[in-house]
Amino acid sequence: MPASQPVRLDRRAFLQGSTLLLTAAGSSLALAAESSIDLRVGLITDLHHADKPPAGTRYYRETLGKLMEASDKLSAAKLDMMVELGDLIDAASDVETELGYLKTVNDEFQKICGDRHYVLGNHCVDTLTKAEFLGAVGKEESYYSFDRGNWHFVVLDSCFTSEGKHYQRKNFVWTDANVPQKELKWLADDLAANDKPTVVFAHQRLDNAGSHMVRNAADVRTILELSKNVKAVFQGHSHKNDYQQLDGIHYCTLVAMVEGSGAEHNGYSLLELLSDGSLRLEGFRNQDDYSWNA
């Protein structure tokens, strides 16, 4: 659904009981004066950049141009930080080729904002190791937390097999995504020590019972719920707009940039975090808009 179109009433009825309000893109800009904006965060997901022909609905060679459009739009918004939610690249047959894909797309991605964050997706480590991917983008850890202003942020890594092994070198099945016990303990300790409103970034879905979910998502959600501070989770992986509210936490799945041919088949977002604890997501092209009250 294009962001400029109003949301159907039956969808809003389905989401009754949540604080979600779905708005048109122009309306979200008009609301900016209601509360001061603490932070502006750019969000993209599932670019699958690669120099290879289309496969089904995925147009790998077109994502670089789509990213350039997003770069122009989001750079003008004077972002405080930029986050990609995984699958920045698609798989290659060898390490050198995949690193080439990564360099090409990251050269464009890093133009958007100096403060950048990378969530690992399964395609990011299909041929590469996590160390190779992270080293190429200037990062050290695959999961971590940080503060910006009055907000706390968590980046999760669900690219582990059910045996706790890191995804790498084609050693996994993409439906076997897990958050290992070591990371679960770290997450619980991190959130217990935090008293700020919190936003979580993930690739595989934490709210969905299908093949795109984290297999131990219920364990992760329990930790998030116990913290009482987690406002929202932003995730990708299933390539479509989706939303659920579970136990007071908003789970927002963003549309994939790789899907469809042509500039009109694009999707990226501007997330505004407001001083009263509200969140507002302005979607561009095929990305839906959302607003959540404090």
C-alpha cells in the first residue's frame, strides 16, 4: 500500500485496542509541532544488493538506485542516526564477490548519516563470516546497545542456529534463526540496568509464528516485556508491511527495498522519537505510516 493512501477501515478495526493510529504521509508531517522531536532515525531493510539478474519479485541490481533516492530524502531530514535492519546484500558464490557487493552498497549507505547501525540478516552472512561483514562496515559487535538523547536502543543478532552456532559460510537453514542463551542473558541484564524508553532493532521477526520468526521469539519477548521500558521493535525479513501490538510493545515490520522493479517499488522510513515518549514513522513509497502515543 503506498504511504500516500489512507488506511482501510477494516485494518484499523483489526488493530482496535492498541494506541496505533495509521495516517497519510502528509498528515504525519503536519503533526510535527505537537511535541518536540528528540531524535530522527532513518530506517531501511532488505536491500539484497547484488550484481545478478532478478529472481521472482526481487530486483537486486535496482536497490542501489532505490537507496540513492532514500539517501537524498533522508539526508534532507537531518537524521541523528541511520539503521539498516538486515540483508543489506544478497548471497554470492565466493567471499571476494560478496565483499564487493557490500562495499558498493555501503559506500552509498554511509553517505546518509555518520551515526550508522547494521543489523545482521541471514543473507549478510551467507558466504561471509560475521567478522568479515562487520569489519567491512566498521563495526565490532553483532549485538549491542547504546543511548542517544533520552532514548535507549538495542541491536539484536538472531543469526544463530538452534545449536548456538554463528551463521556463516552457508552452514545454516534460514528458517532456523535463534537468539542464543548468552545473548538472552546479556539482553535481560542490559534492559534491567536501563530506565529510558527503549527501541529494539532486529532482522528476523519476534512477533510472528511463521517461517520468518525467531524460533525462541517467546523467550525474547518475555525479556522485553519484563523491562517495562521497551516501546517498539522494528524488524524486516518477511519483506512486507506488518504490525502487531503484543503486551504493550509495538512490533513493526518494514517493507523490503528489493521487492519490485522501478522507482515506485521502493520503501524506506523516517522514525521520529518525541519528547513525550511517542513515536511516529513516516513511510516513503511502499512503506506504511504509523504513529504510537506515549
